[in-house]
Amino acid sequence: MKKSNVIGVDVGGTFTDIVYLDETASEVRVKKVPSTKGDQSSGFLNGIMAATNNDLNSVSTIIHGTTVATNALLERKGAKAGIITTHGFRDVLEMRRRDRPTTWGLWGQFKPVIDRKCRLEIPERTLADGTIVTDIDPASIKAAAKDLINQGCLSVCLFFINGYANTRNEAKAAKILRKIWPNEYVSVATEILPEIREFERCSTASLNAYLQPVVAKYLTRLETKIAEENADSEILIVQSNGGIMSVDTAKSLPVRTALSGPAAGVVAARQIAKAAGFENVITGDMGGTSFDVSLVADGQNMLTAQASIDFGMVIRTPMIEMSTIGAGGGSIAHIDETGLLEIGPDSAGSDPGPVCYGLGNDRPTVTDANLFLGRIDARKPIGNKLTRLDRNAAAAAIKKYIADPLEMSVEDAAEAIIKVANSKMAGAIRLISIERGHDPKLFAAMPFGGGGALHAGALIQDIGLAAAIVPRYPGVTSALGCVMSDLRHDEVRTLNVMLETLDEVYLNELITEIASSAQEIVKQSNAKLDGIERIIELDMLYAGQTHAVAVPIISDQSITIDTIQNAFEESYLKAYSRLLNEIPIRILNLKLSIIGKRPQIDVKMLALGPRADSTEACRLKGQEIFANGKWHNAAIYDRLLLPQGGKILGPSLLVQPDATIYIDPGLYAFVDDFGNIIMKKEDA
């Protein structure tokens, strides 16, 4: 008999993380397997087969956070794509917003992912008010398509200027194009983003075309490999907004999968922290190359309307807001041209990795510094990829590249590396908290990823955070977030009308129409839902302004001009502390989200498993740890066996297969009801 078990899979550059949940048996299994370069689907299948003991028929749903889209953009390894656009607008991607790679630099080159020769113009024109001046010529569409096919383009983007104001020309052209294009890889800008702002619409749609063949083929391989195991498990894909979608939707809208892995981690962090009594948390996902920071305030994830994956690659779709810096475990320490110690942005990655891996790199990394200082147990490397880490090699690299040039001891040099890395992380946290009007003292840190918990204590002391919450399985938090995510679909429509002239009947009918269509997309999945939630927002601003505020609208009320104005004034006051009376108000966009609420996971499941009778019974062989300029005798504990409530003083190490937790001097830690490690200052 088939069970209703769920698997979450997060594919990273180094490891593929698996979380297997059997709620019937109250069982949680965690696996980390090496990711497979070239074809991530192989590592994906290896991981889920290991987690299920080769019984994939026991799994009803597989939820996947993928980096395929992100990597394709960063490495510029998408498909050859073309654009068919309005005459005179082939260079929108190059013009952008007239920004530069270096803000204050006079020089800087940017090459769009779609070559200029593959950006073709046709005669057509729609004005900003929706008036069609020039209808499309079917012959020109066919000729442009033939040209792109002959150039070897696998996908095509259809983008007409002002298409958001009247979709007729794009719709007619799309109908013609889909009849003659040799595959399904046709991205229509107004289907993907029917919103004002020509560059953002063109960029999002063209990146969708660039990604579609790559992502669709990857997802097809996954489906094939699952089918080869004679399993009928449904596959769902995590979006960058923290929701999930069907494979079919992901194939048609791959641009929405960018940053899906980190987004899933934030979803898990929010739910775990909320269950533990923390409504305000700052998440820190530390991988091998980067440190991703996100903020959860009052139990809600912060969303941004758009993000730039790399310079010039702008994606306008709701995403969980994150700040990313080059401070991962593999970030390389070096002396810059001014003679100062610097961390990153270069990284050793997973191959060859830090010096202590012994795979060919000889330049010291953050991981090497942590190892030499005793903050990592060399005998228990995470992920089971290596049997032991080489501490002597790490020391030699630190001495050669950092200690000797700066004329300091290896210990001081290693600690300096960690302090610089911590400073960069603290700066990212201040950027997303203090500079947004949030007091860090009211927030707890939620570190995850393989290395995040090594630095949480320092962030508590440097920034003044209230505490740190280390989840039971910090190294696989993003995979856990996959199984905690709800189904979600976002839609946007540009209204661009003054509030006083708004047609209330039209607005309510439009909301009903969009909601109905979005619900059908959500229901494409066979996932069990406890209900469907509708979220409505309006982008609004005063006449003459360029930046809008997001105005939430209570959807169970009749939406009128008065209710919209009251909601706008409340949101504007919260953002700017004053109103601009006597200035007319403009409604720019309508945004609607349909969320299919999946059954909630009992977070206490994560705390289940064997426990020791006392903290002392969990003590392993200790080691010396260097901190605050001297060596300390420190204990090492088996984290997963720690009993609830037992107090552990720093400096100490808590080890588990997927992560290491370092408790700094002056801090203490204990296990809460949900299996989390709560870390605080001793005087707190």
C-alpha cells in the first residue's frame, strides 16, 4: 500500500540534501549525497533512493529546490534564444536603466544573454494608452521566426512595446509563432509579466526564453528517472517566492525558479522559529561560496518585486528578499593591494574546495581557519565526502599567505580571517535590518547551511541579536523548507489610473477573473490542500512620484475607492511617517497571489529520536579551541543526542552529520522542545 510520504530535495553545488518525512510513523530521515556535475538529476536520484532505501513507491510527493536556473544565468549556460520585438526596440536589453557594472566607473561592458543578431524587429506599434497604431503583419512574424530558426535558436521571446496596455498584437503574433516554431519554447512577455516598465518586462521574458530549454530538459530527465523506478511520485518545484508549483508550470515559467533553494530555507526557518516562539528572525544561509541573509518580521517573509541575479539580468517576479555576500566556507582569504586582509569574492568552491580537503587548492579559506582554530572536528567532516580533514595543511596555507606577510602568528592570522568574515556577515545583517528600520535586538539569528552555525555566536555579540536558533538539521534546512512550502501562483496587471477615476466594478471583476485563472494553475497539482488563500496588493504612489508602495487590500471586503485610499494612507504612513495631502493618488499595478495551503507539518517531529539521559553522556573526546587570543580546553558533544533543557557553556562544539555548531566563550546553549539549539549570552 502506497504511503503518503514526502521528500524535499535541495541540490547545491557541493551536496544534494534530502529530507524524508513519514508523518504516519513520525519518522524523519536526513541524507547528504555529493551533487553530480553536468547532470544534477543523477545526484537527485541517488539521494532520494538512499533516503527511501530504494523504495520510491513509498513516496507520494517529491518537492525540489533547484539551482539549475540560477547556475545557467550565472555561468551564462542557457540556450541560444532569440527575440522578436517592435521596430526600434531591439536594444532594450543593452540600454537597461542606463546603469553601469561599476556605479561610479566610466567604463564597463555588458553583453545580454541574447546576441544582437538574434534580436529581430518587425513593424507593429501600440501606444501607452493601449491604442494600436500598427497591426502586426503575419508575414513579418513568419520571416523573423524562420531567420531565428536558421540561426540555431532553440527558444524565442516575443516582446512588443506597451504590450501591457493592450495585449492584442502580442496575442495575435504568439498564435502565429506557436504554429511554426519547432518546439514549445515560446515566451510571450505579456503572458509572463503584463506590467508597465519595458526593460523589466523584456528582461524577464527573455531570460525565461534563455532558461526554458535547459530547465525543461532537466525536469523531463527527472520525470523519466522517476518513471524508470516504476514510481508515480508527483514532482513539485520550489519558486523564488517560497511557494511551489507543478512541473508543467516550472517548464513554462523557469524564470520563477531562480534562487528557489535559498527561498525554501527561509520558509523552513520562518516556520521553525515561529513554532519555537520567535516571530522575528534573521536567517543566514552559509554555503561554500556565499552567505545569504533574509529577514522575517512578525512571522512573515519579506518579498521583493524584482531581483538582479547578476548585473543586467533583472527578473521581475515576487521573490523572498535576500542580501548575498561572498563569505562562504570556501571563500579565499588573501592580502589585497593595500596590504589589508580580505575575504572573497574568489572561492575554492567544492572542487577543489578548502586546503584541508586535500584536493589541490593551496590558498586558505574560511573553513581552513575554522578548522585550525579547533572550531571544526577534523575527525567528523560533514556530508561523509571525506574521512578526515587535514589541519596541518590548513595551518601551512594560512602561514604562507596570511601570517607571514602580516608578520603575525598562525593563530592570530586564522582568528583575523574569521573576524573579517564575521564582519562581512554582520554588515549584511545590518543592511537588511537596521537600514530598513528594524532593531536587531528584537531579532534572533537563524543560521543554517553547513557553516552558518560556526558564526552565529559572533553575530550575537557583534550586532546585539537577542539569540540564535540553530534548527535540528541546519545543513539540510533548505530541503526541509521544500516540504513545508505551499503551492503559490502570482499574477500582476497594470492599471495605471488615478484613484479618483477608478472603475470599482471593473476592478472587482478583474480580480475575480485573475483569481479564477490562478486557482486553476494551482490546482494543476494533485497535492492535498487544506484551503486556498487569496492575497491582493496594489502598487500605489502620489502623482509625480516614481517609486510605489505596496498596499495590501483585505480581500474579503468590497473593494471601493474609500477602502483603497485608507489602505494606501496606512501603508504610506508606515513607510514614510507622513502623508502628502492635496496630491492625487495613482494606482499603478494590481498584484494577486493565490496560495494553496498544504497540510502543516508538526515541527515537533524534528525533535523525535533517541536522546541521552544527561548532557554529560553526550560528551565526546574534546579538543583545544583558539578564541579571544588564547587556547581553551573545550568539550565536543553529539548534538542529536542532547537531552532537552541541558545547559552547555562555551567554548564548546556540537557535532552532527550535516553541520557543526560552535558556542563562543561567554555564550551558552540549550535544547528546546522542538530540538532546536537556542544560543544566548550568559548574562541574558
